[in-house]
Amino acid sequence: MLAAMPTAAAPSPTPVGVWLHDNKRIQIEIAPCGDRLCAKLVWFRWPNDAQGLPLVDLKNPDPALRSRPLLGLTVLRGLRRTGENTWQDGQIYNPDDGTEYNASMSIQNDSTLRVRAYLLLPLFGHTFIWTRVR
């Protein structure tokens, strides 16, 4: 009789939530943006510069954007679901070097997210492992 009962399919894991970057210095909150995903910086281990002022986007190539605060800055955008546990076609901004990269990501389990940042082809990039905070 138990074999005849339908089983509920386990929901696929979602990257929506707060993640700790593998450098342990920042947390990023991923949220839906329409039919895509985006993310913003929500926590810094050291939120202020040497003068005690909030961190700003100093390395941005656009001088008009160099005074914008990093806290709350959208750094990941445009990721679309391409499989059960994968998202592609996004962009990720790195305030450490002021560069925007192509991005893809895949959720490995409920607590690990692999984020790939690259120029031109994924082969020429770097993978970051983020850990779920909440």
C-alpha cells in the first residue's frame, strides 16, 4: 500500500538568500529581479576605510560612481535559470578591481554555491565558492 502512494518531489535548491563569499570579508544577498536573479552587498567584515568612513566604489572606471557606497551595491545581475541547479548569462561587478565580468552559478547542495566570473569564455575565469548564511 505504501508503494502506491505518490511521493512529493523534493524542491530544487534555490540560491535566493544570503551567502558568505569565500574570502570571508563580505556577504551577498541574492534575490529575484523579475524573471532573473540579482545580488547586492549586505555585510562587510570591515565596513569602513582607514579613515573610519564607509567603503565606497573607489576603483570604478567611471569617476562619477567612485563615491557611491559599497554597502547595498548591486554586484550581480541578470542571471537566468538554465537548468535545475544552474543560472547563466549574468554579470558580476568586482569593486576590488572595478571590473564587470560575465557570470554563471550552480548550487551544489543546500549550503554551497559555485559562482564563475569570467571574461569572454568561462574557461578564462575564476570560480568562487559561497556558503549559505541564511
